[in-house]
Amino acid sequence: MALFVMILRKMIKNKWLQLSLLLGLVLSVALMSSMPIYTSAILQRLLLKDMENMQKENGEYPGIYWASGTVPGETPADQKGAVFHQADDFLTNRASNAFGLPLQYFVRERATDKYTFVPADPTKVDPTQQRVADFTGISNMTDHIKLTDGRMPSPEPVDGVYEALVVPEALSSLHMVLGNEFVVQDDDVKEPIRVRPVGVIDRKDYSDVFWYNNLSSYSNSFLIDFRLFEKDFTDAQKLSVNTTYWYFALDYTKIKLGSVPKFIGTSGMIEDYLVAHFSPYGTKAPALSTFGSYYEKEAKLRTMLWSLNVPVMIMLGFYLYMVANLITERQKTEIAVLRSRGASRLQIVMSYVIEGAVMGAIAFFVGPWFGMVLTKVLGASNGFLEFVQRARLDVGLNREAFQYALIAVASSVFMTLIPAFLATRVTIVGHKQQMARMAKVSFWHKFGIDIILIAVSLYGLYTFHNRLKDLVNLGLNSTDLKVDPLLFLIPALFILGMGLVILRVYPWFIRLVYWIGRKWWPPSLYSTLIQVGRSAGQYQFIMVFLIITIATGLFSASAARTINRNAADKIMYKDGADIVMSVKWENDAPPPVLGDSEEGADDSESSDSDSPGSAAAAAIPVKTKVQFTEPPFLPFTQLPGVEHAAKVFNKQEASFTMGKEKDTVRLMGIDTDDFGKTAWMRDHLLDHHFYEYLNLIAPDPSAVLISRSMAEAHNIKPGDQIYIGWQGVDSAQFTVYGIIDFWPTWNPNPAPDAKPVKTKDGKEIKPKAPMLVVGHLPYIQNNLALEPYDVWLKLKPDASTQELYKAIEDHNFPIENFTDARQELIKSKNDPFQLAINGVMTLGFLISIAISFFGFLLYWVLSLMGRMLQFGILRAMGISFLQLVGMLVGEQILTSGAAVAIGIVTGNVTSRLFVPMFQMSFDPRTQVPPFQVTFDPHDQTQLYIIVTIMIVMGLAILGYMLSRIKIHQAVKLGED
């Protein structure tokens, strides 16, 4: 107990250092615990979103679980009812509560075998019509139907006749009207079974999930009361009942990730029961296909979060080590005294273990809650350093979060014990010797850690380049290579290695500066240069720390901006404009003939010409050219929010000829002025600006631009004449004015499924690249044909897409195809991996800045406190207060300022080298425009402002502390 009290007193004595250490511990624990919290939250959101999309796209409720069972043929008739009731009991009492989701409905449906029905009175109903139907009973059906004709049936037979409900389709399929009476005609039926339809039903609410099947599926069924069905058919077996159906409607909107294994397990349990009691059996659960992919997504997302957090974790680890080292440095004399008085190394280390355990316990209980806050930051990120009021993530602590927190605490406490363990090796004599030898070589420089780190990171960079070449040369998809954590670890090692390498030579640079101006430096700068040059090891920790934080922040910013920018550019380039619409044109094309196909056409040529079919076909005139009527274009330009509109014609299978050269090309027709104002094109993709190519072809109606693939394949140069047309259209002459590498919506790379082309000698070469010709739309329409074109719209920045949609609906435009790039961008930003990148990179940047500020301030305050005697002596020697401040400013510039500059350079170099490797997350064949590293000056400006504020605040605090120094106390302190 006395030892514990002593440790607490020591911690209170160094309260600011301990609070700084606690801050780092809490951040480390929060960051680590946020990974499982975020993974669960974002996967749950994605799971729910996918289920909602399934319902919208397929019209199928994702929360259903449907099962059917047929009793084996050898089961006696009097035991079938028992088999059905046992299954009902199992599914009601065990399965329905095991899915992990609220149960909305549990529906039981029984049906008899199909029987032939004949009219009881042949004079009222046509007896020649064949009628095959069954009796069906559905539990609780009456609460979910409405009568459209007739009345509700009696729950008991009326004069021996079963009253039934039917669906509208049954009236026609069974050739009957309400009130007709029918009798089952079957030799195996012992007593006559009579039925009379008395009512026609429809769904009460079409959004009601009670119904698994469409009502039209009961077009050959008589629906009777379920309890009556159970009594007379299931139990009494008046008619054979062999099959039963069960249907669960579960509220999928309440799904949690913990419900997924429960749902899958319950499904397996039901299947095991059905296998044992029914043959055959069937099950259907649309959600299972969605669940199956989530374990893989969870593993990938977990790996990505680990990888993204590696640089920040390294930075936090270095921060913890630096603070722990500062604490140990202040207590080295005390440790040396304890060692000289007989205390063992284990006893001293155990005191630090207890101290770390106290701090770790606080961090363990506080960190995960702070991790929840960090997770909400991740969920609100819409881009790097961009936050929106998105629907909040369903965040909650779980056991895994505390497991991660425990690992983080143990790792962090272990790291803080390293300086203490190293300090216990030194005796009081050795400690005094070390104090006199301030210019010792640091551990990482002594053993070449910096060189090793650089070598490992450059080898990793070389490996990544080889992998990227394999992606392109071998035609691999980006998903063929898993997300490699080294992709994020290697840049962090490079940053650390670069910082250490520069610090290896930096003291020599300071000494060179000192030597060059040693005859002219003023005393304050002279003292500063000597202090920094001779005590380089003293400043290395803070310099390395600042280098890591600044460089990590810049790398995170560049990586996030690059990934976001390239994902957005890919969408905009693929679509070409904000909105792309295909509108139906009126035409005189004959209606399609049922069964007509290319294969059938080929067969008809070889068939007998005298057959009736061929004669009929010959009598039908075949229209070779369809005439289209162009709809008005002006209304599109007047839609709300539209800034510009353009007509864009595309003919994918146009034919090109030039002399003996022939090929298939894509022909695009445009109005140059409208197209330039509407289309999206990234700068620097072409040799000249996008507009210059449009201006080039604008004066000549026959002028065209061709793709470089076409120019190289057929040796075409500007000025050449080419002819273009398509099937059923005569070719027209065009003049080549320019060659382009990229154009909106055009992918110059071979299609992903394109096969290599074989030469005459059997060698395989790369697949043929697509070819493009861009010309004037009016010229194409006048000289080739008038055919439908797409409408491209550029929206104003503040335009509302909802208003645009409503206006299109009000105008009743016959839209055949509609693409909204803005919605695709939103969908891209909501992707869980995109959210992870933006959130973690933003978080890493903010943590880097915060930790950098606290570490900087803490180090310099403690450094100043440790040099009180030196400043007191300088003041006693006649150095003025302003000169002391100047010495501090110079020292800050030569250490912190230099570290910031090195960090900026290192961050930019790291981004240039390693950010391009992120394109392995994309498919290089479909990544058009090409992957481009992006730097946002705004990020660097923010960093410069923060660093400036940090240094100014630090200098202000240090200046204030200097002004409070009393010379006689400082000198007295030195005498003590």
C-alpha cells in the first residue's frame, strides 16, 4: 500500500506529463476500439440499404422466409395431419423466435391435391369445360382481403356444400360465376365433396407483406376457412393433403449484424427438420444471398481499417514513447539513486507497471466511449475534411470493442515501459557520465534503423509497381488482388525512415552553418547554433515526432483526395454530363414479329420456298430504312436547374473505310458549341485544352477528330479523307483534323472481356483497342441519316434534382434511359470502403494535428524547465530578455521549423511515390481517365496555419515563462 501511495504522489508531482501520457493512451484506445464499432455500424447500414434496394428492384420483400414440405408417400393417411401439426408447432414455438428479427406474420397454407370438378347442375354450367382445382386454406387470411364481389363464405359447410372465395382469374380459368355449385369427380373420394364460390377477393393493401404469392397464383383454387380446412381435410383427410407451406414475414428494418448468424442458423435448423420429416421439401429466403457476401465484406473492411490506421497508430506509439521518455528523463536521477541503494531492476520496473496499469485502466474505460464519438465522425464524413448531416450510424459498444481496447492498452503500456526499463540499466555514476556526453549517437542511427526502413519501403514500392504491371499486362481485375495492409504500412515506414535519414545529416548541416559564419554571428545566434549542434540527440525526438505527424497528415490528405477525385472523375467521364437521357422517337418501323430472330431468319433461307410459312413471310414487305421523327429539343433546355443542354448522337457499329483499310468504329455526332458547354472533361488529358479541339473542327462541317488507336492502326494523319457509314446507310466523306487520346464517355482501353487477337503465325497480341470518330451532328444527319440522339444536360451548381425529375414527369417526356451522375456520386460516397477511407483519413489528419500540438508544447515547456539554470546564468552574464527570446526563436526555427519543413517535403515525396499505388484498388482497364495523384492546396494551407499557431503559442508560453525567471533563484538552484 505504501508503494502504491508513493506512486500516486509521484504521478501527482508530474501531473502534466501524466495527463499528456493519458491523452495519448485514450486516443490509442479510442482509435483501436473504433474499428470494430465502425465496421459493425457501416456494414449494418450497408446491409439494410442492400435489402431496401432488393425490395425496390425486385419487388420482393427481403424479410421473407418461405418453406414447403410434402409428406413421404409411405406415410399413412391418418398420420399426415400429425406430421403437419408437429411441424407447425416446431416452426411456431422454436423457429419463429430464433431468427433474431421481429416477426410480423407467420402464415400457414395447406392445399389438397388437384381434382377434377364437374357442375352439380349441368344445365346451368357448360359441362364440357375441363375444371381442375384444389381446396386451399390460409391462416388469418380474412384480415388481409377485401370483397370485390359476392359475400364472405360460411365457416362451416351449408347443407353439405363448402362455400369458398376465389380470385378474379379463377372465374375465367374455371369457367364459372358466383353461385355455381361443383362436385369433385374422383373414384378415390369416398363421399361427395361439393363446393360453391360465393365471393371474389382482392388484397386489402398491396403494400401488405402478408402475401407471399400473387393472388393470380390461386386461379385454380377454392379458398375456404383455414380451421374448416384443418378439420375436414388435414385431420379427416376427406381429400388428400400431402403438401403444406409456411411463410414468415420478418421486419428486416430492425436487423442487426448479430441477427445475421441467427438468421442463417435458424434457416439451417429448419432445413434439417424438413429433411428429417418431409420429402421433397423447399425453402426460399432472399436475404440469405445478401448475408453470404457480408462476411467477406466485413473481413475486407476490417483489413482496410487496420491498414488505414497504421500510420496514425505508429504516430501515436511514437508520441507515447516520447512522453514516457520525457517522464523517465526527469526521473533518471531518482532511478539511479534507487539502484545505488539496492533496489532491483524488477522492483523499479514494477513501479512503472503499476503506474501504467492505473493509467491504462482509465484509458480502457474512457477510450471506447470516445471511440464511439470518433465513429460518428467517420460516419458523418462526406469527403476529406468534409462533414454532412447524413443519417447517423447506429453506433453501439460491443464485446469486440473492449477486446480491441484491451489490446491497445496492453500494447501502449508496454511501449511506455521501454524507456523505464532502459533507464534501470544505468547506475548513478553512469547517469552522470551520460549527462556530460550529450552528443551521443542515437539508437536508430547507431544500428542503421533509418537505412533499413528506407530499404524495406523502397522494396515494397518496387513490389507494388510489379503488381500494378501484372494487373494491366495479365488482364487481372483489381479484385483479384486482396487489399494489402503493406500498402499503408510501407508509406509509414518510408516517412519514419526519411525523417531519420535527414536527421542523421542535419547536425552536420548546423555545424556547417556555424562554421561558415562563426566570425559574424551575434552572441544569441552563436549560442543557439552551439546548443543545437552539440545537443542534436536532445532534439531528435521532437523533430522526428513533428516529421511523422506532418508527413502523415499530408499523406492522408493526398491519399483521400486522390481516391475521392479519381472515383468522381471516373463517374463523370463515364456519363459525360450531369444528366444523360435517351428519349423515344416516333418512327415508322413495323411492329416486331413474335418469334422473329436472326437464327430464325437464317433458317428461313434454307427452308422450302413452297411452304405456306415462307410464302406468308415473302408477302410481308421488309423495311430496310426506318424514318424517325425528331422530338422538340427546346423544352429540355428550359427544364428547371439546367444551365446548358446538348444533342449527342452515338453509333456504336459504324463502318470506316479509307482506300483498302476497313474497320468498325464508334461514331459520335455533336454540336461543338453546345457540347463544349455541357460535357465534362478533366484538364490535361489531351495535348491541348478540350475546347481547342472543338474550335479546330468547328469551321468545317465535314471535319472529324479520330482516336489515336484508329490513327495508329490504319496510319491515318490529319488531312486524310475517310468514309463512314453504317448498315443500310451510304457512306459519307469526312476530313481528319485532329487525333485525340480521350473523349467524354469513350474508354480507349479494350473491354474487360475482350480476348487477345491472334496473328497469322499464331502469336497472341493485346486485344484490339476501340476506335472513335467525333464529327458534326448536322453533317451526319444531312449526309447519313436522322436517328435518335441522347440529350446531355449540365445543371447549375445549386440545382435541385427533385425539381428536375418532377418537371420531366410533368412534361411526360417518353424517357427510355436516364442517367444521373450526381446520384452516382452520392452512391459512391456512401460506399462503406469510401466512407472508411474518408473517415479514417480525416480522423488521422485531425489526430496528427492535435497530437503534434500537444507534443510540441509539452516538449518545449519541459525543455525550458530543465534549462532554468542555463537561462539564469545567461541573464546574469548580461544577456537581455529580448536576446533570450531571440535565442528561443532561433532554436525553434532550427528544430521545430526545420522538422516541419522536412515533414512537408517528406509528406509530398511519400505521396508522389506511394499514392499512385492506390490504383490497385481500382481496375486499371476501366479507370478512365487515368489515375492521378491529387494535392489540394487548401489542405497544406490549413496545415501551415495550424503549425504557425502552434509555434506562436509555444513561443508565447515560453516567453512568459522566461519573463518569470528570477536570476537569484536560478543561480541558487544551480548551487543546490
